[in-house]
Amino acid sequence: MSTDLGLAPHAAENGRRLVVLRHGRTAWNAEGRAQGHADVPLDHVGEEQAAAVAPYLASLEPQALWTSDLARAQRTCAHVEREAGLVARVDRRLREFDVGLRQGLTMPELAQRHPEAYTAWERGEDLMHVTQAEDGDAVADRVRAALADALDALAPGRTGVVVTHGAALKAGLVALLGWPAAAARDLRGMDNCAWATVEELGSGGRLRLAGYNESVRPGHDAPARLPDEV
């Protein structure tokens, strides 16, 4: 699939749209602990975030929903399911990175328990490589494939919602758009219960990033879309 690198005007009428949502907050998010494949539930803030975003996503009239199999993603998606009247498809490919030695640890704890890995990271080495974690290219490939399959499953002009995880979301999104893998480092981390929007331009498979890190906070309306010239 090819991609538009900018925020163009409006997608063609029959273009499909994928909204890729990060799960709500967990206690480990709040504490700065690496989660990876650990099945950590949403905390009370995460539940409020998911409840706030669900009506807006339902207002997009999604044709289908997909979610990672991990509890924090499935619980976030449950709010959207209820509002949209849909049942999500669970896709294990949407899981977060396996973070290896970092799982359950804050960065100070990693420094204390695995000083060699932490020192290597301070030198600028990829933290995934120095902590026996899942390879970044492998994560990008599996998440890209899941996102591409979701897009392909949509009828022309329809919207799909995918619930996944922060680091996996960036890697898969960049791969889906056809950008260099290094571009993921130029995207800020997605906030909990924030989303990115990918739009298809017509029927040719050309994609553009139409929104990034957009969110609805409890008690607030949906955000205005970014102006085209930004």
C-alpha cells in the first residue's frame, strides 16, 4: 500500500477508514512499569477513559471492531462494543511488544536489577535488543498485517476500530503507511485511550495519516480534527 505523507483534504467518498485506539490506563501505566504481555487490567482512570471515548467512536458508525487479546485492550473495547452494538474480533497479532527483562519494572528498577542492559540503553542501544525483548521488525510486521486485514475486511466508505497497545500501535502504523521503521521514533507515544486515524484515498489502496493522538477526556466532547494545513 502506498501512502500520503501529509494531511490532505477529505478522503474519497468510497475510501475506508481505520481508527486505531490505545487501551485505557492501567496501574502499571501510572507507575511507569513496562507491561508487555502481562495481563494488567484497567484502573479506575482507564475505565473512565474508555467510557468517555466509546460514544464518540460509536458515532463514527463502525462496521467492525478488532482488539488485542490482552485484558486491558479487551476491556477498553468492551465499552465501544456496548455503545456501537457490535462484538469485536479478538486478534492476538495486536498484542503489545514482549518486553523481556523489562516486564513489570520501572526504569530505575531495571537499572538496579539489570545494570548492563540499562547501561547499554543509556548508550543509545535499542532497549528491545538489550533486554531479551521481541524484535521490533517482527512486531511491526504482525501488527501491520492485522491492521491491513482489518482494512481489507471493510466495505467501501466504512470505518473500523482497532484497540491495541502504545508501542505496538506506533510500529504497526508506520509499517502500514509504508514509512521507514525509524519514523516511529519521530512519533510521540500515544496517550491512553487516544487514537490515530488512517484513511484510504479512493479504491487504489493509497493511505494517509489523517489524525494522531486525538482523544476524548471524561466530561469533554470529541476533539476538533487537525486543520489540513498543519
